[in-house]
Amino acid sequence: MNALEHNGYTDAWRAFGNSSPRPRAILVISAHWYANLSAVTAMIRPKTIHDFYGFPDELFAVDYPAPGDPALAEEIAEIVKPTWVGLDHDSWGLDHGTWSVLLHAFPKADIPVVQLSINADRPFEYHLELGAKLAPLRRRGVLIIGSGNVVHNLRRIDWNQPDGGFDWAHRFDDAAREHLTTSPAGIIGVRDHADFHDAVPTPDHFIPLLYIAGLAGAADSTADVLVDGYTYGSLSMTAYTLGAHCPKEPHSDIAAASLPNPAVVPPDQTNT
């Protein structure tokens, strides 16, 4: 629902987009293209994918008609060699991990967008290294976005904490922040954190952070916090930037968007 609502997080995404130089194109690593291969969208007109359940009809009606960039897809496949990344000409598109953020950051949908899948068969080290291999694209005018959540446990949602987090969520989010803001290359070490399995019951939403860490390490830099907070106890909304100078603007109520009625669709079946 963040795509339709305005809150502190969407305000921050909008401020980021307004303050960023217009990129040549945007590459997104979204938690919601979690597949058993590495691929990049290579179609001219990627479709808007509504990959979730139980939300209002107006969310399913959202269209983000950004063009694709087949040439950039080929460039990505070439730049990461010998790692293999296939070209997807017709199966995927732009899922809600991509368009729910871009609707606020770049609402005109006039910048080409491609998505890179998360290879579910590969370890964390693979994703960290692949992120580093993508670093030259930033110098070529490509904005790279990782879309997920540092803490994402839909089975542990607490409806009494719409804008709060469990202690374990805070501890893990803080540990990840320490790495991103001081030594991004060490982010894989959070696998040994006592709260890892509560915070990361499945790796899909955490892995996009590894790409940001890999990019930071390749640039010998650290990340900055764009906005942070928690929702429903077990979700972290912390977002990071690399080398961006985003003004701190007054934000709306920081609370994130609501989830569907759990009596209709349990949180872990919404695919959020």
C-alpha cells in the first residue's frame, strides 16, 4: 500500500528522487524476483506485475509504464562475466518491489528500468560479489536500487505495533546498519547474529542489501541512512543511499502502509 499512500518513508523516497541527478537508466534488484537463475529483463516495454494478494482493487490497477532498456540488459550481462546472467525477453517485468518505490521517487515513469533477478540457488557471497561487479554502471549513469527489507518476518507480525519493532528486530537492524555505515564488505557476518533467523526467516528480502554492500565496497565507501523505522513489530523500513546528497525534508507520519485484514489473507500469504 506504500505505492498509494504518503508517509515518512514515501516522503523520503520522493526527496531522494527529487535530489538525484536524472539517471540514464535504473537497475533494480527486487526481493520479489527470486528465482533459480540469474537474469535481467531485456524487453522494450516491461509489464507492471501485481505480485501480491488481498489488497484493494486500486493497488491492482496501478500501472508504471516505464520503458525497458535491452541495450543496458546486454551491457549488464557483459560487465559481470564470467558470471552468467541471462536475458529475459518476455517472462518478467516490473514487480511491486520496483514500482512501489519508483512511483514516488520517479513518478513520471519516463526513465528506462530493468530488473535483475535474485538467484535463489546462490550463497550470500555470490550476491555480494555480483553487486561489486555492477559498480562500473554507476559511473555510466545507471542508478542501482536494492528493494527489500533488512528485517522481514511476516509470520511474527504484531498488529499492536503499527509503527514499532520487536527488540530482536532493533538489534538485528542495528547490526546491519553498523556494517553498512562502517564496513559494508563485512555485512555477511550478520549470518552469525543471534537474531538472524528471526529477522531473516527467508533470504529473499535481505539479499538486495548485499548488492548495496557490494557496490559500497567496490567504491571503497560506506552507506548513509536515508530513512529508518519499523512496522508491525517484525518489519524494518531502513533505507540506505550511496554517495547521495538527499536533503532532510519534513516527513509525514512515519508509519508505513497497512496490510490486508488477516482474517481474509494471512500476512505471510500476501507476498509483500
